[in-house]
Amino acid sequence: MATAVAKRLDAISEKTGVKEREVAQLLQTTPQTVYRWRNGQVTPQTSHLRRILDLAFAAEELGELYPPDEARLWLFSRNKLLDGRAPVELIAEGRIDPVLQVISQLKDGAFA
């Protein structure tokens, strides 16, 4: 039976097409650690758990806008509304709020 963390990690991959090694990069950890979280061998520290949940939320929101392959491209592409930075850069820095604001604007149709 999958743990709650494993379900979130699976949702991130399903909604965004982001690979496990890329998830590890975004969470500033190793692919082996993500594998252990996914398989319930260890639980993430609070700081990593917060990032997993933030990333899962962003993935859910992006899933309402794009199919997984497009969502992945969006995450890794530079964005004018993020001062030319890619959303993954901000997420890796723990700055998810500006990314969520842009996703919200896209959902509202302000910049579609």
C-alpha cells in the first residue's frame, strides 16, 4: 500500500511528467532518497515534506491547464512573468509562491 508521501510523489509525476531524478533536483535531494520516500523506507524531513506538498499542489494546478508533457515543458521553460526564470529554479530555491501566482493567472485567463 502506497504511503501518503508516495501518492503525492506519484501525482507530481503523473500530472507533470517530471521524472524521479528531476523531482530529486527540485527537492534538492538525491534520486535514491526520493526512491526511499516513495517506497516508505524513510519519511522526509519537514522541510522536504513541505516542498513535496507544495510541488504536488502546483502539479495539480498545472494538470488543470496542460497535459503532462506540456506541464513539464512549462516548468522547465523560462517565463516572462517570473523575470525570465524557469519555474523549476524558483521551486528548487523553495520559492513556490511566485510560481503559484503565475499558474493562478493562467487559470484565470489573464495571460492565456
